[in-house]
Amino acid sequence: MEEFYKCLFDEGEHTCFAASINDTKVFPLDKDVPGLAKFFCINPLNPAHDLAPVAPWHGPDIPRRADINCVSFRNFLIEGDFLPISEQINFIKDIKLPYSTAVFSGNKSVHFIVSLEQSEPSKDRYSFVSTALLKKINAIKRGSVDASTKNPSRLSRVPGIIRENGALQELLEVRTRIPNQQLYDWIGLSDIKEPSKFKKQEKGPWRGVLSSRATSILMFGSKPGQRNNDCFLVACELARAGYDIGEAYEKISRVIDLTQRELETTINQAYITALK
């Protein structure tokens, strides 16, 4: 698997290896993958600090997986279970998407990662490119990939691990990093005006005002029987407040106990509704 990680990360970098989607602990990449790890964060993370601790158990000297703690914006995750596995691979190759690695999730999807030769200069620029990339693929085949995979601290599947269902998370292919211009040309970025809101800027912890109800949910969580409704409410408010969908997923997944699929479906629908 050394070839896989060398393609995605530089020497000396750190990332999160996780047994569940809620784990955030950061590990060096020059050590063995932790034994229980099923997921890894697709971009490298600050190895020493948390730049924005938000929960009582967080601390400035306790590194964790979060968008704000990414130290490089190099890798983009493409994933969707819209077609049988073999057809997913054929579709991505037929549209000539330049990608660097491909891993079978052990269930219904293949995780493709586009790793750029040069990291994007900021999270906002990364979000702009990621959004444009996913829109381009979904424009070719509607609903073909998951639109919630666009944040830089997203988790992907660790290759070589056996899932609970007995299936192998199999490494299918390792290529090389992609020249930035090659990806931009494939997306058609020269024809897309970069919105001013994606330019690098200093922001406070909240971009817009949330209701007391949404704020309470983000602080204290949600009760059984209310989780889907609360997830939808908070996601709608975060969308209107200016957060991108990846940030909303990160915030909500920390405090509302739903499956990954339930979170993604509810948050996606909330963003569609809120931004009409």
C-alpha cells in the first residue's frame, strides 16, 4: 500500500485514520496504518494543533480531523453507488476523468481520488474546484456521484481492510498525480467565473445568524425521534448562512447520531431546498 499513500501524500505528512466516521485522531503517515482503521482523511492535517476547537473535549494542542486543520488542499474524492461496480469504473474511464487512485469500498462503490501536482492555495479555492468537478460529472450523468464529498477533510476507504460484511476494501489502481491544468481543462474552469465569495478571507466561527433552535442542536445534539428533522433544520440554516455542504456535514455529524447515508441524504435535500 506504500505506493498508494505516496501518490496522495508527501513525506512527513499526517492524516486521520479512523475506525468510524466520527473519529478525528491524527497519525503520521510514516508509521503503519492503525489496526482498526477503515477510513482515512483524504488531505493532510496539522500534526500538532487544532486551529478551531469547538467541543469541550477538543483542545488547541490536540490535533483532529477538520477542514480548518487541513494543511494542504491536494486531493479530491469522487464516489457514488449509482451503477454496478464494473459500470462505475467504465463510466469514469469513458468520460476520461483524470484520476490518481481507485479503491473498491467493499460495498456498492469505488472511491476515485484526484490528486493534484500542486495543492490549491486555500480551502475556498479547493471548494470552488471541487464543486465544479462534481457538477461537471453529474452534468454528464445526473446523480452519478455524491455531491457531499467536496470538503477537504472527507474520509475515504483504507485499502486492504476487510469490512464487517467480509468484503475487501480493494486497491484497484494507482496512477500518478494530475497536472492542475489538465484537471481544470477537463472541468472547463476557464469558462467558469470564480465567485468572489471563494476568495480567501478571514471569517468568524459563524457566517450568518442561526436560530436559537439550530444553535442549541449544534451545541447539545438531538433527541431520538427528532434527529432527521433536526438534521434537516440545521442544514437548511447552515446553507442560508453561507456554509458549504461539506462544512455542514462536518458540524452536524459531530452532534446528530445518524448513519452516513441518512446524514448525506438529509443534508443534500436540505441544501437543495434552502438554496432554491
